[in-house]
Amino acid sequence: MIRDAGGLSTAFPVDLAEPSDIRMVFAAIRAQLGPVDTLINNAGSAPPIKNMQWMPDDQWDTTINVNLTAVYVAVKCVLPDMLARGAGTIVTVSSLAALRPNLLGGAPYGAAKAAVQNFMGYLRATYRNEGLRATTILPGEINTPIMDSRARPPSPAERARMLDPEDVARMILLVCALPPRAMVEDIAIAPSFQRDQSGDIAISRELGRPR
């Protein structure tokens, strides 16, 4: 899509659960394309088992690594160049689970999404007068493959009423396209239709219970 519009697009595959892989990718980006002007942290991972009573420890670790530690590592890779230049934008896609934690995403997912919002606040408090803009976007349910990790994946009809990834992309574009004098700190975006999630939560409570 970017190339069709006349732009340049390059993909760098990476395992976000491995900090060393993230550092290697950012080193390659810097070497091939130059310093990063804008960083969008948009990866997400949720544990298959949502009830922490039954959750294996490795599911907690992986979810925290992808949703929180990877953001820290990526930011640390680009921060020196942004501060040296006196300009840079970092946008992290969190989740409304940061504000309304429940069994849909699971304990580590909500905890990590709340932590990255706090981390963006730390960046603003520390570096905003050095030209750094840090924004947290908190979406509600989005029709993406992460829905397949739910204890009861939503039906096509339910997904049709959720946010579309393009809705969040437009929000990110708006944030990044503002003049340097303006910064959005935190912004929430949710589906207009509020669906009943009680049945999903009930299923999530029991998934993984030892038999």
C-alpha cells in the first residue's frame, strides 16, 4: 500500500519477545535508513489462559515481554538520536484494558497495557522539553487476529461492529501529523456499539481450570 502510493517500505522481521533481536533490528534500520523520526509501538499479545489461577507462568512472561519490555527496548534504541536531534514522536498503542482490566485480555495483558501508558507519561515528564512527544492510544475492541486468542473468539457479526484497524491508524496519523508545538498525551477510542461481554468473561473464568 505504501509503495502503491509512491513511498518506500521496508520490512524487518523481529521476535519482540527477544530484546536482543529488537536491538539488532533497530541497528539495521539505522544503518540502512538512518535515525528513526517516529516510532509506533503497535504490537500486542494476549495469553491463551485468561484466569491467572490457571495461567502458566510462561504465558505471563511472554505477554509482559511483548506488550511492555519490547516497548522499553525499542524506545531505548531510538531515544538517543531523537534527543540529539531535538525532535521525535513516539506513539504506543495500549488498550482500554489498561483502564478497565478484566478477564477478556487476562491479567498480564491489562497490567502491561497500563504500564506502557505510565511509561509514556514518564517519557513526557522527562524529555518533552527536549523535543520528544510521547502519546498513548487506548483502543477498545479492534477486529484483528488477537481476537482469535479470546476464550470465545467473537463471531463475524460481532467483529463487524468493532473498531477497524484503519480507525486506529487514522488516529495515529493525526497524532503524528500535528505540528511540533502540539502533543496528544493520551487518547481513547472505542466502538460506538457497546456489546454484552458477560458471556465471554464467564467462559474466560473457567478456561484452563484443572479437571
